[in-house]
Amino acid sequence: MTDEEAAPGMLRPGGRTARVRTAVLRAAEDALIECGFDGVDLAEVARRAEVGKTTVYRRWRTPQGLIADLLVDMAEQSVSRTETGSLDGDLRANARLVVRTLTDQRQGVLFKAVIAAATTDQRTAEALHRFYATRIDEWSPCVDQAVERGEAPEGTEASEVIRAVSAPLYYRFLVSGDPLNETVADESAHAAICATRAGAYVRRSVR
């Protein structure tokens, strides 16, 4: 696939092109954090990144294309799953990673801005959905391995378990404003573990 054929924000460049992409995405992060989605202007991003406007317009075309690529990069840079050898340990590690990300001074603000943008822009919403699908796919094998070890019922839907771990944390982050810390992370993981062992996430077709 050539650069011209690829959708904006879907390139995997190398060398100088990679450095330009890194600079532009960092500038886009700054603009998103400071001004929200409406403040992501391609010319301003180019100025912040110290690259030519034509480069930014040619590759990303629109602010939506730029945010889509930013989410791709965030997924690529996310910490790989932890394998502790037990369902309890793996899901606690997942929950604690979510909390660390959401409470990070930069990442937390960035996620709020992206999520807010996704509520009004379909392309950003689709990119956000892809980002979370990537993260769920990364952690789902922990649940599959737990099933193989006999720690969870046969037929457990791994992706649903991973969603159950993070859902209460995002509720606190976006809705209630209640504290987010390791204790809360562990409680969220424990609730998901109990529900998993009770068969709450077993696929209906195998119940």
C-alpha cells in the first residue's frame, strides 16, 4: 500500500518520517490537552511540531485523521499485558495499569479530551473504539490462560472479563469523580474475578 492509498493516520513510517510523525503527534497531544478537540488546528499543530504545514495536511488531511493516528500511536505505546501466573494477579495488574494511566497528569487529561471529542465526532469515536479493542485483545489471553488452568469456567468470554475490570474505573474517571487509586483498582479486579468464577461471563451458547 502506498502513502497515497493509505487512509490518513494509518501509516507506519520509519526514519525521518517517523521523527516527523512523533513530533506532530506530540504537538497534537499538547493542543488537545490545552484546547480540546476544537483546538486541534493542523496549521497550529505544524507550527508546534516545527514541520511544514503541507506535510501535515498531506498526511493527516483533517484533525480527525490526526486524532485517529494519535490513538493508533497510544495503542502501540501502551504497556504490554502482565502475566503473573494467576487470574487474580493478572486482573489486578490490568486494573492498576488502567488507574495509573487515568491518574497520570498528561495521559488522564488526554483521555478525557479524546473521549469528549468522540461523543461528537464519528471518526474519532471509531478510532477510540479501535484503541480499546486493541487493549482488550492484548489482555484477553490472561483470561483464556486462566480457563486452561481451571481458574475460570469453560466458555468464559475473555473480552467481557477485561471490560468488567476497567468499567468501574472509567465510571469514576468520567462520571462520579470518586477517587482512583490502587485500592480501588484491586477492588474492581476482585469483583470481576468473583463474577468470572461464578460464571457471569460464560457465553450463553455453552451454558
